[in-house]
Amino acid sequence: MSRHPGLCLALAFSLAAASQTLAPEEMSRRAKDLMAAGRYGAAVPYYEALVKALPANPGLRLNLAMALHLSGQDARAIPEFERVLKQQPNALPALMLSGASYLRTGQPAKAVPNLEKALRLAPADLEGRAMLADALLMLDRYQAAIPHLRKLAAANPDNPRAWYGLGRCYEAVSQQAFEELEKQAQGSPWWLLLAAEARLKAGRNTAAFALYRAALDQDPRFRGAHAGLAEVYRKTNHPDWASTEDELEKKLPPLACATVTMACQYSQSRFEQALATALRLKTPEALFWRSRAANQLALEAFSKLAQLPPSVESHQVMAELYRNQGRHTDAMNEWKAALALAPDDLHLKEELVTSIYMNRDYAQSAEMARALLAEDPQSPELHFILGDSLAGLQQLEQAVAPLETAVKLRAGYLSANAVLGRVLVQLGRPAAAIPHLKAALPADTDGSLHFQLGRAYQSSGQPAQAAEVMKAYRALRNSQEPPGDIEITPPR
């Protein structure tokens, strides 16, 4: 901020006054000179006067919009760009820069059509393609973002953002395919194998063992299940049993690849083709191969990123990997390394406080969340972290307000509903807890929320509702996966 606000106001007034008295040719010359000197804001009054004098001239209005955009006045620039586009629908600068202004003002859905049209007119524009990819990522349109990110990576293989974006997109496509498979054919061999692989990756060896066995019970020749069991045996120090399962996998008949299939494409490491084929189909088998192929493509993208010099994106990948493995101290170190390269990045700061919170350092996460809320007061995640951290510190009364704010800011924030409900039960306010616990029930994986809701109903004098919820609680507990101490038995 200037130390001489009076001088700034006087200068602005003099520029505005000059723009009213000068001839259009002189105003245009001065505006161009200011733009060339990078004094975009100072050029605005001249272009405003010119547009007022010649409102039907799209070139002058475009110059005004550009001056507003380049001086950071995007909210004012957008309607000017749109007026230009009504007169000249194919005006490339207006399409491209309006997309940038929409992105800056948090409107990616409005940015996408203009940027898509701009790229049809100028397909070699990498900056525009990067903006479109960013907009699609902001909208969680991962599949649509992939071709743009692939072109960006091909044009500049040393671009870490492209490889990081690709990895994120492929991970999301893989996860979405698994979730759709779970809805469509949970319990099928296709679902069982993917579920087993996920549990094996998470170190839940006994759960993976049970799921692989369940897949083989349905189809003794199901490809990949014996190999999965072999990996379980290796991880649990049974190398002889692992060898037996490896041999059983090898004895399966070879794939019949005379006809192109997703299984053949995948087995030949043609993951892009396998994914493209799978995306055209909706069967459980196609969802299985979609998830698997996209996961392999994510690994390839992150592998490319790992080969580049350290960057914000490479540290992000490692931090997310460590977080998924429960190695929160290592994740914190990676977020700090990323912040050393981009110290003003609010997203990175929020990721760091998330890892601190997940590491159960509640005093530090509460302190940092409070500080970040001054920068981003509308973040439901920060309010949740603050509230749950205070609950972890047994500061229950103080935890209520941020948790209530988190629930208000994000509809369907089940984690916040769950914690808020539990806190209210502990504070002796069961009636207030009930709606939050009920809202959080879809996220109840172990029955604990049903149990808390049953207690809340009982304490608030609703025994019939309590009995019904406790019945659901017992059914949920009985349907849980085999316990962690289940015996891993030899090959059959």
C-alpha cells in the first residue's frame, strides 16, 4: 500500500479528468504507452473514456477488458470481455483472458466453455491448455482433463505440474471406477480382487487373504487371485506357500489375444488402450480394467515426476504417498519442503496442518488452523480441523462452534457431523447430537456412530428409537470383515 494515499487519489483524479478533455487519438496513444510500460491500471480511465465515446467499437472494449484483467480487476474485466464476445464470438484474446479472469474469481465452470473454444481456434497455445486443465481439475472432471495434460506433458516433459496433474487424474478415474464397481457388483470376483489389492497395499494382510480366497471360491481360475495370495504369503513370512500360489497362477491357461481384449491390452502394458476400451463399456469387467489401467497410468505419471528435479509437485506426491501409508511425520516434512519452494501457497499450508492433525499433534494443529482461518475463513476443512483438534484436547465447549461452522459451510460433511455429534453427547446434550449423528451414519464403518446415536436416543427419552438403532449397530458389527487375528492358512 502506498504511504501517500492522497497522492494516489489525486493522480487517479487527474488521469480521469485528462481522459475527459483529451482528443480520442491522444487518449489512445497515452493508453497504449501506459500498457507498454506495464501500468495497466493507469490505462483503464483512458480506455473507459474511449469506450464511452465509441461504445460500438469492440477493439477499444477489448483493450479496456485487458487493462482491467492485467491490473487484477477481474470482476470488472469479465463483463467487458463478454460484451466483446457478443460482437465477436471468435475473438481469441477475449476468449482466453476471460477464461483466466473466471479462474481467478473462482468460476471454473464459466471458464471452461471459453477456454475450450479458444483452444479450437489456437490448439498450440500451451498456456490456454494449462488453464483449461486447471479448470477441469477444479471441477473434478478428471477424465476430461487427461488429454490436455497429456499434450502438456508431451510438449514439455520437464513440466512437473503436467505429470502431477496426470497422476491425480488417473488416480481419481481409478477410484471412481472402483466405487462404481462396488455399487454395481460388490462381492463379484472383480470387486473382491480390487478390494483385496487395496487392503494388501494398506498392510491389512489377513483381510486381503480372506478376499482373495473369496474370489477363488467363486472362480478357481480367476486370474490374479493366486498371485495376490502369493504376495500375502510373502508378506507374512510363508515363502514356501507363496511359491505354491505362484505356480498355480502360472498354470492358468494363457490369454486368448487373437481378439483384442482389455485383459490382453493390460497384460501387454498397453494401459492407455486398455483404459480407452474400458471407458466405452459399463460392465463389471470393464470397471475392473478401468480401475487397474488408470492406476498403472497414475504410477507411470508419478514415476516421471520423480525423475525430475525436486519441485512443489514432487514433494506433494511424496507427502500424499506418506499420508496414505500413515507416515504422517514424513508427510509433514514433504509439505514443509514444498512450502520452502512456494511459501505463500495457502493450499500447501492447509495440507501441512492436515498432516499435523492426522499425526495427532492437536495443540499445534489447533494453533495453525486458527492462524490459517484468518486467511481463509470460509474453509470448512480448517474449521473441522480446529474443532476436532480442540475435541482431542478435551476442550469440548470450544470445539462446538468451529464444528458447527464446518457443517454449515459444507453440506454433507459427514466427518464434521460425526465429531460434532460425539462432542454434544459428551457435553450432555443428546437431543442436539441426534441430527448430526443421524446425518453421519452413511460414514459409519465400524458401528461406533450407531452406538453413539443409540445412547443419545436413550438419554433423550426415546427408547424405541434407541432399540432400533442398536439393532442396526449389532447387524453392522456382525457384518464386519474378518478380524485382524484371523489365521492365514496354507494353500488349498
